[in-house]
Amino acid sequence: MNQIRQNNVRLLGNDLVINEDSCNLGCEYCLTGQSNLKSAHAEQLIFQPPRVDRYDKTAPFGQRLHNIIERVADNLGAPLLKLTGGEIFIIKGIFDFIEEIAPNHAVLVLQTNALPLTDDRLERLAKIDNVVLQITLDSSVYKGNSYRVGALSLHEKLLKRTRAAVASGIPLEIYTVLTDRSVEHLEPFVAWCDAFPENKPQFMPFPVRGPDSERFKVRPDQYHHIDNLRELREKHPAVMPPSAYVERLISFYRSNGREWRCHLPRLVISSFSDGVTTACPNIWFNDMGNIAQSEWRTVLEQVCNTGFYDLLLSPRPRLTACKNCLTPWDTLSLYFEDEITLDELCLAPTYNHPEIRELLINEKKRYQMDAKAG
């Protein structure tokens, strides 16, 4: 057993961000366009025509991706792998990559805006039995989705591709950013999600965040739409997140931000396709080093073992970025704090796999034992 695993760190997942500055949409609130983690982010390439990479297992790009995934998995466990971008499905050869790595993980989560999900691609994905799709879509109503797309025809195409994804039978979650536009149309959107007769998507709304969020955030005079999530939870339990998550959302707005502990950094690491690694998948604000280079062991030895992790895992958020953050990952924190059951957590297909469930049970027990020990 290697030294890192001897340090008793076992992660749930690796959130691998591939070519984060290359996308086929130009969402106005995109976090990559606001990030200062890398000097290249200041160039805001995310809003330019996308750079299209090609995956080849024998080429440097492909070799780097495999090295990143294998180093995290071999040393920290991480049976859950999430691929996000940018838009991962504009990478040529990405399906070869997905098919190669899927058997090595309990769950492979693929986040996408759905635009590249043609019927033939969905058919290919549906043959992989451990794939979960996370589709980013802010509303079924064009106005509510207009920070993401600038034309009605494009919005309708996204809805068509999302409907096809649901019909494919692939387990599906819909990630919805709450903005001053999307919040006005929550009720019809939740009803739209619940109208599917089979394979209903799990609807996961969360506040817009980032340095530029003031421009997009839900206004106080719109908070009644957030309050209405309680009623939507009663009307549409098959697609809505657990009640405790809804209450956290309401508290976030009514109490002016986050006031509770985040457990995400003890469970998930965020890596990038260039090898840069950071402690939190939600907010890219610390560079731990590069796991695609020779220093990779030193980087991974930092996981859950530095003062910065202590800061991120404190009982109440201490950093402004943390106080302004709530995402679907927060259901993990709710489970660790006994606010929801394991079955409620696993309403999201991301976590509903026997290996994932067992790991979460064990890691929660370990956390509780460590907390009692002081």
C-alpha cells in the first residue's frame, strides 16, 4: 500500500474538468469566465469560438487524462468519476475515452449542456451501464434559459436533446442555476421534468455564484419563488430534491448566504485536464500543484491534510466564496449531518450504486468517530 492510502484518505470522487475554456455555448454567468485560478482564465477564452481537441490514447492529451484519473483512483480510491468542461462532447474521440475508462469506476458522471447529444451518441452512451448524465438547463421556458442561449431556436434544440436523453433511459439529473430570469419560471420547469412517464430526471436547482453573480442573482422581490419550492416539492416529489435541500436553499436566500458546514472537500477532489488540482470542485481558488507532472505524489499527499482543508471544513464557512456557495453537491453534507437519509441522498442517480453507498456509510461513520474523539 502506498504512503497516501496509509494516511487514511479515501475519496468518493474525482471531478475532472476537461478543457474548461472550450465550450459550444457562451453562458453569460460561466464560472470559467470569472475564475482567477489560472492566468489563462483572465483571457476569457470560454466566450470565444471553442478549441476542439482530439482524444487519442497514445497522444499527449490522452495520456495526460489517463495519468490524472489513474493517479487519483490508485492513491485515493474515488470510485466516482465526473467529467465536465467546458463541453466535453465537442472533443473528438471522447466516446472512445468514455468507453475505455467507464469499466474502471462504479459511476461515471458526464456533465453536458446536451447540445451535442445526437440520437446516435445517446445510443452509444446507453450501452454503458454505469453512466449518469448531468444536463445543465435553467428552464423549459426560453426567457428563463436566456442567460445560457441567445436564440429561441437554440433553446428549443436543447429541449429536444434533453427529451431524447430522458427517452434513452440513461439516468439523468438536471442542474439548474437560479438567476433572476430562471426563478420566474420554476413551476412550469419542474412540471416539465415530472411529465416524463419514465426515467424522470432529478431536478437540482442552485444559486448562481462567482464574482459577477450580482448581475444575475435572484432579487429579494423574487424570493417568493424560492419559497414556493416547498409547494413544488409536495406536488412533484418524484423529481424534486429532498425537503432538507429545499429548506437549505430557502435559508440561503432568506439568511443572506451559507451558514452551515460543507463536507465536500473531504469527499471529492477537483482536477483539470492540464493536471492542475484544487481542493474544492465548487470554487477554484487554490492551486495544489500538478498531478500530471513529476510532483504528483506531493500534490495528492495534501488532500485532507493541510490547513487550507481545515479552513474549508470548518463548522461554519469562513471564506466569502464559501458563504456564497450552495450546489447539488450539498446533499452529501446533508447526509453527513443527518439531515437526510442515505436513500434520500440516492434519489440522485450519481450516488445510487452499491459501492458508492457503502463508501458513504463508512466515511460518514469515520467522520462521526473522529468528531467524537475531538
